[in-house]
Amino acid sequence: MLSLSKNCKSLLYILAFVVLAVILQPPMNHLSHDTAIYTLFGKQILEGNVAYKDLWDNKGPVVYFVFALIFAAVGHNPVAIHVLSIFCLLLLGVGVYLLTTQIADRSAGRYAFFILLLGTVFPLGQDFNTERIMELFIVFGLLSTLLGLRRERSVLILLGGIAVGFALQTNGRAGFDTVAIVALIVLFSKQQSGLFSKVVAVRLL
């Protein structure tokens, strides 16, 4: 009965997350400037053009091929971009929760989850841009690395390194974010306190 109650709470958290995300970013909303550029790149790649030769932008190649895959799967559909954006936001929230619980506790994980959701109130937080994709790779890459180190699983460490590499190929700023989070993990290992875990939860975002 207790297990079912926990599952229900988790489902309610996720439902609230999705509902608020849809309210803040309606599926029929127009594309932002950056997302429109990535949309153009994705379409042009599918038409045979080569990124950085026929088209140029200052971001890494991963985001362009993500959009190309979206259009290859569902066609040129702006609604699909918004739906995928909300899904990635939810996935990022889950990743932040899991990573925070690994270095702190569940209370800090829930704290980080909802702080992330509140961040979508701001325009940048609603945009499906390189930061959204980069953050996914960073969070799950570090989570995989941390689990690999604790369980002595070299495969998980390797996957974590690959994920961080993809983050760097999405946005060069991923290097700064990765170093900052790793520093926080090391710092937290020396200060096991409830208050500090909340600070870690916020700084992860």
C-alpha cells in the first residue's frame, strides 16, 4: 500500500510538471528565433545540404541532426517540436532528480525537480534550444559516470564520457557546466548536511 502511494505521488508530480509545461509553452505557440534556425538546418540536411559548408551557424552539429531526425520521423511539424521539447524537459527533470538523489537525498531531488520546472517561466527556459539538449547529455552523462564509479562498472563510465562529449558537440559552454557540477559533487562529499543538499539542488540548475 505504501509503495502504491509513492507511485501515485510520483505520477502526480509528473502530471503537474507536464500540465504546467504545456500551459507555459502551448503546442501551437510560434517557434523561437533559435528553434526556427535549427528547424531550417534540419530540413536542409534532409535535402542533402551539408552543415558548415552549405549552411553555417555557430553551434555544434548535434542539435542540427536532432532536428533532422525529428523531421525524418514525423515530417516538418512544428507541433512535434513543442511536444518533444516538453518531453525533453520532463526527462531533464527526472535526470536532475536522479542525479541530486545520488549526491544528496530524495528531498533535495524533489527540490531540484520543482526548481527546474519553475525555471520554465522564463522565455529561455521554454525554448527547445541547444541548452536543453546539452543539459540532457550533461546530467545523464554525469549520472552514468557517478553510478559507474560507485558500482565499478567501466561501461557506465564510458557511456557517461560519450554523453558529455555529445554535450560539448551541442554547445561549447557544456564544458563550464560540467566542471561546475563535478566541483559541487566533490564539495558535497565533504559537507553532508540537509541545507547544503538544497544548495546543491539549486546549483545543479
